[in-house]
Amino acid sequence: MDRRPILSAIDDDAEVIEALRLALEQAVAELGGMGGMAHMREYGHGREHNLRLVASSGLPRMMTEPWVSLDDRGDSPTARAVRAEGPVWVPAPPLPGEPARRPSAAPAPGLPGAASVPVSDPDGVIGSLTVLAAARSEPGPEQWAFLEAVAAWAAERLRRPLPPGPPQPHEKPSPASPPGSGLRQALNAVHVGSYDWNMVTGELLLDEAAMTVLGIDPQTFDRRTETWMDIIHPDDLPSLTIATDKAIRDRSMFGTEYRVNRPDGTTGWIQVRGRVQCDENDLPLGTVGTVWDSTESRSARDAVGRALRYMSDGFLALDHEWLITFLNTQAERVLGRGQELVGHPVWDLAAELDVPDLRALCQKTVALSTPTGLDIRAPGTRRWYHLRLVPLPDGLAFYFTDIHAKRTRDAEREAAVRADAERAARIAELTAALASATGAADVTDAVARHVLPPFGAVGMVVQVIEGTRMHPVGSVGYSQEFLDRITGLSLSGHNAVADALAARTPQFFSSPEEYVARYPALADHPEAAGKKAWAFLPLVASDHPIGVCVISFDRPRDLTGEERTLLVAISGFVAQALERARLFDAEHTRAQELQRALLPQELPSLSACTAAARYLPAGQGMDVGGDWYDIIPLSSDRVALVVGDVMGHGLPEAATMGRLRTAVHTLAELDLPPDEILAHLNDIVSGLGDDSYATCLYAVYDPVTHGCAFARAGHPPPAVVHADGTVVFPDSAPNPPLGAAEPPFENVELVLPENSLLILYTDGLVESVDRDIEAGMARLARLLAENPGGDLDLLCDKLIAGLLPVQQQSADDAALLAVRVHGLPPDAIAAWPLPLEPQAAGQARKLVREQLSTWSLDELAMTTELLVSELVANVVRYARGPVLLRLLHSRTLVCEVSDGSLTTPRIRRASETDEGGRGLQLVAALSQRWGTRYTATGKCIWTEQALTGPESPDALLAVLDHTM
């Protein structure tokens, strides 16, 4: 704060010493110092180098004694500032021993430093202001500027003429008088104290002289207005209050005289004069003024004794031998002992006073001539008293001040502050927990952890509105039987839940009797629930009710008004969090349903492999992801194995995953190799936008050759597990993710022995916050090596448990596809080369008939002969050699005709007059599936037929009639 306006508020009629003390107080406060001093140059023959202490603030007498008279040629900070005619900072480390009588360069032993500025008038330097600092760092520029402003203000004040007054007969003008009448007043001033009372804060500031006049100990003064009012004589307090109130109303000067009851028991007369301070709006802020002792005579020693005897504080005096010489009536009450203590050493009271090392404390107080004090409990009554030890010229005095009421109030205040802090901390913890809650279960868990314990509650039920009925979404401390009983509670019924929601007002019941009196029809509820007090808190979010939170107790409990207010406030937080959580739960459920709908509902049953798969969504609070897997049957009993991961989480990523899975199915129908599949997928992902990326691994397994070809884009490699437990991750180029890659992709060819395992997975299975992908793959390999030949479902469960423990929250979803491959036995394969001649069709029918007879599939002979005849005839007519015929006996009967042409046959609609164009229509009608794929030497046309089914001549004639 800027304290300079305070200087201008000092009354023009205030005496110079009073004004200097007020200015020093502001300088000390601005610099955060211990105290301040003002020195003025003395005038007269032989005293031209003397600097005299004329005012001080905040410093005890024993500290200012070495500074009373200084030589301006010395090394003190004051003298150096006068000589330099500028500011001086003198740091000083703590020094052992007693302070010197006249300071040198150091400010004082044990003080961090001193800041001094000169006080100047037009004729030169006339003195200085010094602040003893409480910190070791030099004042900053703003603090120096303020201290120099105070010095300039003091110089201007010293130049003012003295107010007129009666001449003193002994006062003669001196030719060596200092310039400026204010300075003369300062050098000849009497002891006058100053005060500053802040009406807003109730703080009362007194300088050292004022506390001396009032009899207040600077060491124990707490700056409270009440402390000052407590020492005013009760008979004088009304008149003082009236005078002060009138001055505040009139914004005027005021002056009065009153008596004070000093701690030593005496009553003294005090004269006070002050003025009201106002802010810019003319509103009173407080008063500042002066105070001095106006008592013309002191009471006699016996009068003082009588005052001590019956004063309100206990008083006990010791001589130099530590013997008790006097104790008053109150001291007798405090100690529970009488005048028999007189003449005994004070150490006899050590045990009763329970003061640690009383002897050392007394000796230290006398040695340092500094009062000290501590709080004690009186023997017997155990009331709290403040024991103050005050050095006396002839010994030591004990003062016992009753502070029991104050200590009790302080304890209650501290307990209240502590309770407020704990309550605020609980609210903050609850708010943080609710802010991080993503589901209704998280909300109820947060309420159970942060609300029930502080209130001593044992039960909680959170119910939400669904239609016209209530349904619990979370509970603590209730049996399932009771929850089933209140599930579906009607909102139109007469019950506490319905009433709380209808009125939007909490319902509190302190006992079962109070509950039953309100709802007699539900008299069995308290016993069924096992509770004896309840708080039904309506949950209202966005101005509409969403449910009720019921807090319950296992004993009668009458909540205080403050507790009820706090619970109502908490219910608002809970309502908002529950509304968000329910929306999240609904959206998350829909997203998971969408994602699971986009994944395979079941894996196909194929002869080329057996498989098991798992999908694990991310941990609680995470959006759905884009991981997927798939098994796609291809031609000639081959199978495509796919696993992928769309980067990111949320509904858009899940939708992108569905689009890619559909695209993979479409591309797989074209029987393209893996690298071309990924190239087409890369184009699709690139077209989705700059922020769309996905990883993918696409593999094709051929049971005839036991060959497996795969390509990957930014995806972890597959794990190959051989029958002996050997685990291999095939080397291959990872390639960038789809959307960032530039084809071509690398194709990798493997040979998988019979019953080998092929493990495909996403990075969410092997990578986590505390485990990199290499460590995860190593862990996967160890788990696979332990049981290479077991059940695939059990293997998947084992891998999930070993890599993603239940207690570990995963930030990413994970997909796992475990495949055991099977080869087609040699006796289920038949292949023949055919000539590129018209006779090839007849030769093909003969070969097929014989082979089907060998496989006991004679019922398929007629259909297969027709299919082969059409396919071979088409090759002979439109393609080129070499021609190869192959039959595969698997879950279906596969018939393949390969040639050296890249021309793909297409079905066309033939008119009634066309002589050709019906062959492929016949092929499509007689087979379950048919298609064309490209090979290394040309193309292959294939068909699939079911191994069982009606193949009668009549059925074939119906097909022929349909295609003609």
C-alpha cells in the first residue's frame, strides 16, 4: 500500500515528536523493519558533531540507549548518512555478546541491517532517519523512495513555526539555536505517545511512549481495541465513548481525559487528543492522535500496595534471593495457597505451577531485563492463566492474568476453523472425485467415500427417475433384498422419495418414530433397511429433477442446520455429476453396442483353421476404440486373417473401423494378394481426411501348400508358434500406418507346419503406459511357449490375464485373434493337366467321374461333370494354355480350371436368339459359389459345391430349363 497519504493526514497541530513518531511507524511498516529512530543535529559550542536521538518507534529502551548520542564522524549508519548526504545501507551478521554502548558500522548485534537517510533543510543536513531492518536484504527502490519521502516530510515539518504559547521565564534565546522552530521543539520535547486506531479492522497501533503511558507491555500487546478498552476505568468509559462518537459523526478534532487501570494496579489520568481520518468518500476510517500522562502526583507506597493487593490480576513479588515478599488476594486464589508462602523461595511453587525449568526462566528474565511470559494452568482449578515475569529494580514480579475464557474462545475458534478447513477439503475432494467420475457407479462411489464418513453415515442409495418410477443405480450399506423392494417405487405414491422430488425440498428424519409418524403405511421400512435416521436429498440438474440421494444412519441423528445446509449443497454437485455420468453411460453403451455390432458376431467354421478371438475395450472412462479382427473364407479353401486398429477413440473411430472392415471383405472377394489389399485400404483411409490413420495386418493361408503370405501397415508382426513351443515373430518391414503409407507394401511368405499357431493382435494387448511394445511382445512369447497345443479359448483367456490384468486399467482397447492352421491331406487333392483341344472337355468329365467315385461322392458326379465341361470348354474357346484341372475334397467340393489367360469371364444376359452366353449362368446355378482369381501364370476359375444335397436328374433338368 502507498503510505504517503498517511503522513499528510497527521494533524497540523500535533507536536513535532508526535509527528516524527507517526512518520517513523509508517517507515518501519513500509520496510518491514524492527523499529525506527530519528536523530537531530545538536547546536552550540562543542556540540556541532553531536547527533541526538529525539524520537523512536518500536524499539525497547535498552536497544535505543546506545543510540542516544552519536558522533557524526563515526561509522554508525546514522553518521554515515549525514556525512554522505544520501541513503546508506549497512548489513550486519549476528554477533555474539552484549551490544556495545556506542554503535560502530554495525546496526546492532543480532540485527540483519540498518537503512538510514539524511534529513535536510536549505542550510544543509540537520539529522537522519534510521530503520533497523528485520531482513538481511537491502530495501528495494520503492522502499528507499518512501524512506526519503518521509525524511523530506520531516524536514518540512521541522521548519514550521511553533504554535503560539505563553513565554517561559527561564527560556532565553540562544545564538546557537538550531534553525527552524520545529527542530527546537523536537530537541526539547517531552514524552508524548501516539496512537492510530483503525475502525475497519479494529486494530490499534501504539508507539513505545504511548504503551508506557498506558502501562501496556509491548511484548504482550495484541493491537486489539478491546485490550485498550479493558484498561479504561469503568466510570470514565461512557464519557470517552460519547466524545469519540461525536467526533466521528462531526468529522472533527476531539480531546478528553480519563483514568486507566494499569497492570501494576495503579490508576492514572490520561490526556488524549486526536482527529478523525476519512476516505475519499468522507467515510470515517479511524482516528489518530496523541496521549500523555496527566497525573500530577502518584499514590503513596501503601496505596500502591493496597491497589496491588486487590487488583484483578494475581501479583507475586520476589527479592534478589528469589524469596516471595508479597502476593495479593488473586494470587492466593490462583495458587490455592495463602500468606504462608511469604519468605519461602519461589522454587517451592515449581511443581504446582508446572513451569518447565522455572529457575532458568527466572534467571534469564532478570539477566536480560526483558519481561517474558507463558500460559499455565492453575493448580486445583486447572483454569488457564497467563504468567508474566517482569524484572523489578529490587527483584522479580509474577503477574497472573485469567485467560481461561480467551483460551476457551480461541480453542473453539480453532476448532471451528479446523472444521471449516476439513469441510472445505472434503468438498474439494468430493468435487474433484465427481469431476473425474465418468459413470453412475463412479458418482455413487465418490459420494460413499467422501460424504458418508464425515457425517458418520453408514448407508446411501442413489435412485434415478425412469418414467414414473424410481430405480437404484448405486448403494452402500443396504441388502439386495431391500433394494429389490424399493426398485420401481412409484413417484405418485406417498413416500419420502416422491415428496422430496415433488417439493424439490430435502426431507430429514432423525428417528424411526419420526419417519413412521409421517409415513405409517411404510412402518416396516426402517426395520427392513436396518437404519434409524435419514436425509432424502432431491437431485435436480438443469432445473429438472433426476433422482434422489438417500443418506442414512444406524442410530438416531438430528442433523444441525449447518450439516443440513452442507448436504443440500453437496446434493447439487452430485446431481450435476450424475446427470453427466448417465449421459456418458448411455453414450458409452451405444458406442460399445455399435462397436460390437461391427465386429464378427461369431467366427466361421473352416477346415483350414480353428480360431478363437477376444476384444477388450479400454478402461473405465475411455471412449470406444477402433480395434477389429476378422476371418474371411476365400476360394479353394484358403482363408484371410485380418487384424487392425483405427488410431484414436470415439464414435468416429468406431465408424471408421466398420467402414474398413466392410472394405476388407469387399477386397477379399477379389482374391487380391495382401500387399494389394493394403494398397487399396491405404487409398480409402487417405480419402477420409488428414487426421485418419489406421494400422492393419492382412494374411492369407493356403491349406494346400501350407503357405501363409502377409503384409502389414504400421502393425505389430504376428507371432508364429510351432508344435514344439518355439515362438517366432517373422521379420518384415512394418511400413507406415494406412493413411500415411506410400505403396507398395512388402509381402512376406511363410510355411506353417500342421497345427502351428498364428497369433494376430493389436498394440493395446502388448503396450501400456508402464510397458513398451518390445517388452510386451517378449511377455507374449513367454506365455505362448508355455502351452502351444491347448484349447484356443483357454489360451486367449490366459494371454489376456497375463498381459492385461483385471486390476490394471488400460488406456487402449485390444484385439486378439488366435488361429491353429490345418493342411488339406494329399489324398483330398487331385490335379490333371489338360490339352488345349475340344476333346479336353470329355477327358475332364472322365477324370472327374473317376475321382469322385474314389472319394465316394458319386451323387455329385453329374453336377460336377457339367461344371467341368462348361469351364474347360470356355477355356478352350476363349483362353490359352496351359490348362490345369484340380479338385479339392474339403468341407465343400472345389473344382478349379486354370489357364494362361488374364481375361476374366463375365456373366451376361443372353437373349432367346443367342447361340452362346449361357455357360456361366449354368455354372452359377449349379454351384454354391464361383469366381475367378489371378495366379502367377494367368487365372483360375473355381466353383464350390456342397458335399450333400439333392442331385437328381429331375433337379438338373430344372436348372437347365431355367438357364436356357
